[in-house]
Amino acid sequence: MTSNARCWTPPAAAPLIAMLWLSGCAMDGSDGPTSCPPVVEYSPDEQSRAAAKVDALPESALIVRMLSDYAVLRDQARACG
């Protein structure tokens, strides 16, 4: 009886070709992202109302840290454009 195991073995180049093909879809270019996210502008009134609400929170509130992270992301989005 002859073995057909060789028929089920992919060529050695097949995994490499598959990896290159899939990684090509995720490429963003060497210069980084080509588009920047929009930055929503808030009126001075909205900003002061939000600041008053944040000031009323305890410093240990999780939302205070999250808003700080959000401020960094907004700065990065502005720098991107």
C-alpha cells in the first residue's frame, strides 16, 4: 500500500506566502496613519459646565483618570492634523 501523506503536505513556501499576503492587508505605510480622527470642538459654556461637574467629583473617581487620558488623545489628534 502506498502512502499519500506527501499529497497532504503543503509546500514549504505556502506558509510564508500566506503570512506575507495577510500582513500586507494590515500595512499602514512607513509614514504612519494617513488620516487623523476628527476633534470635536466644545463651546466655552459646555467646557465650563463640564469642568464644574468634574471638580465636584472626588479625585479618586475613575472618570477623572479617564478624562485625563481623553485629553491626551485629543492633543494627539490635533497634532496629527
